[in-house]
Amino acid sequence: MEDNKEERSAKRKQQGRFWTWVTASVLFRLILIYFPQNLNLSSRPEVSTPLTSLRRLAEGYWLKQSSMSPYAGSMYHGSPLLLSLLGPLTVKRIDGQPSHLLCSLVFVAADILNSLLIRATGQTLQIAYRQSLKSLDLDMISETMEILPSGDIAALMYLWNPFTIAACVGLSTSPIENLAIMLALYGACKRLVPLAAFGWVMATHLSLYPMILIIPIILLLGNGPDTPRKLFLLRRHGKVEENSSSDSCQQERVFSWSPVMLLILWTIMWSAYVLLLCGVSVKQYGGLWEMFTSMYGFILTVQDLSPNIGVLWYFFAEVFDFFRNFFLIVFHMNILFMIFPLAIRLHHRPCFLAFVYITISSMLKSYPSVGDSALYFGLLGWFVYELSDMKFSFFLFCVYVGVSLLSPVMHNLWIWRGTGNANFYFATAMAYACLQIVLVVESVSAMLNHDRKLRKLSSAKLQDGKS
């Protein structure tokens, strides 16, 4: 009884500390919102892109209110649903308050919801993983995991990440896009099929690249949360041991197709509903075809070559027009070529596979921003125990800080002072892309090494039991 009381009190203290940090993050964001002129983050190319800029959204809403197409000209390239949601808030002003205060509060709320979804999903993953370890008689590791609540760590990593704060205060719509992605992952992890389908449809509608997350969502619905149990069926020379634990593992290995079929049905229903709403919103401004051209055509053809933290803007500014279409295909197919090999190798860890997909798309997408990086940094906290042996972690942290500080400096030297050129800023973008490549390679390597370690421990346990 006393042990139970101590555990409950420890959990209460832990939850109290978590909510204290959450409240502090909200207050910190509100303080920064009241000093927008000093920060001026909304004009930073690292924070605001042609797809996520609230200024462009306000311009599109003004065109719509003037009975013109919101896609007229080259300002707005976002969703008409987002225009209907945030557009009215851009024109409302509160006397004595900062401009766009209401939009800023929406972004703060989206960040809080994202952190709570990350926390709940992380807790589900930790419970499933702990059960898997206990079924393999690896109780020592499961007890160690209780010291590291990955859900709380991931949520706080997301909330206090400078990239997350910059995207929120800088009036970027990235928090809403991240919210759609987290709804999809949370719904799939909890096997809430309608929620997973809604989140995936909305995330794909808003930024197109989350389309590739359909694979980890299907794996989550079919196999359940990340559980390495099916990797560690106790084998001897290709034969599965005849015992109850392996039988239970074999039963759980059966892929469940019923939630996947429900996912397809709900996806069709949500897609039709979203297209219907978009069609009603833009029916007098060119219809759905103009929306597809202005949104997805703009993303796939990389029409805007303004500087950002990606690498495509510089490349297509330098490439000859004759080769432009060829390299567009090469860059976009590069993402698709990585999908299936990674899915085959990491199919037993669908949430980690989603993290890898998000990181790769953040690196190779047409108009990346720090809001994209903020999400995968938060998801990285889910695997704080599995990736504890990851190499170059301190090096990655230091170089991320260095690139984040150098990028505004190089942009200022190039654009405002005229003492530099585009190569100065592009060098930081190249370093940023290389960092993300190293992060993907090392994290995947560390996860696979962790699985091998568990396999060896389970085999050793089996040999001890036989002896």
C-alpha cells in the first residue's frame, strides 16, 4: 500500500511539473506576441514561406472580400478552407492590442493541442513497448523506461523548441498543418479510424507532402503501436519455439485488414467532404481546377524562388529552363524512392517510420520552414530511450544551433547590407540539409542497433532458461 501511495504521489508531482512547464510555455509565447515589432519574425524566410505566410493569407482574404479570386496574382497559394477559418481574424482588430492577435492565439492553441497529442501518443507507445519487453522477460529495461516518460519529454521538446516558438510567434500557419498530422498519427495509434482519416486528408490537403504518411498510418491500424515483439520471436535455426509466449506473439502478428478498409472508406468520405467545401468556397473564382493549380501546381513546379532554408530555390534559380522539368521530376521522385525501402526495413515501428518520413519531406519539400523541423524534433522525443546511443547527437545539437544563428546573419549580409551574395545564405541552407540527412541516417542506425540489442538479450534469456 505504501509503495502504491508513493507511486501515485510521484506521478502527481510529475504531472504537476509537466503542466507547470506547459503554462510557462504559453506565457512565454504571449509575452513574445506583444513584442512583434522587435522580433519581426513574420518576415523571416526561415519562418514564413509562400505557403505558410499569414500576410499572404490576409492578402488572399482581401481579394476574396473584393469579389476577386483569392488566387489572383501570385500572393496566396493556400487552402480556401484555411482562408475561411483565419481570414476573418486577420481583419479584426482589438484596440490597444497587437495586430493579428486573434490569429496568434489560434496558433498558440494549435501548439498546445499538438503537444497534448504528442504526449498522449507517446504514452501509448511507451505502454505498448513496456508490455512487449515484459513478454520477453526483459523487465529490467521496462523498469528503466518508467524513469523516462517519453510522452512528457516529447511534448515539452515540441513546446520549448525555438523553432516551434518562432513559427507560432512569426504568424506562420505551420502549427495548423502540424495539428492535422498529429491528429492522423494519434488517431491511428489509438485506432480511431475516422480521426486518423480526417487528419490525413486535411494534412494532405494543406501541404500535399503528408500524403506519404498513409503507409505508417496503415501499419499502425493493422499492427498496432510500435512494438518490436514480432521481431523477437524466439527462433532456433529457423524454427519458432513451441511455447505460449511465442503463440501469443504469432497471434498478434496477424495483420488486421478491417481497420484498413474502414480507413479507405472514411478517407473517401472525408476527401469528398473537403472537396465539396472547397468547391463551394471557390465556385465563383474558377472552381476546383484553379485551386489545384494554385496550390499543388505551385508546390510541384516550384514557381516561387524566394530564399528559404531549403535547397530547391537556389538550384532552380541557376538551372537552365530546358532542364527544369527533368530536375523537378528528379527532386520529387527522390522522396518517393525512399518510401518503400524504409517501410520494408521499419515496418515493425510505424511511428518511427512516420518520424523519418516527416524529416525527409521537411528536407526535400519545395518551401520548407522551421515549423516543419519543429514537428519532427518533437516526435524525436518519443524514442528518447531507443535513441540514447545515437552517435553525433552533441555534434548535431551544436551545428543546429550554429546554423540557426548564422542563417539570419547571412541573409542580412546578402539582402540588407549588400556585403554578401546568395552563396552566403545558400551555404547555411546546405548545412541545414546535411544536418537533417545525418539525423535520419544516425537515428535509423541507432534504432536498428537497439532492436539487435533486444534480440540478443531475448536470446540470452532463452538460453539461460534452457540451462
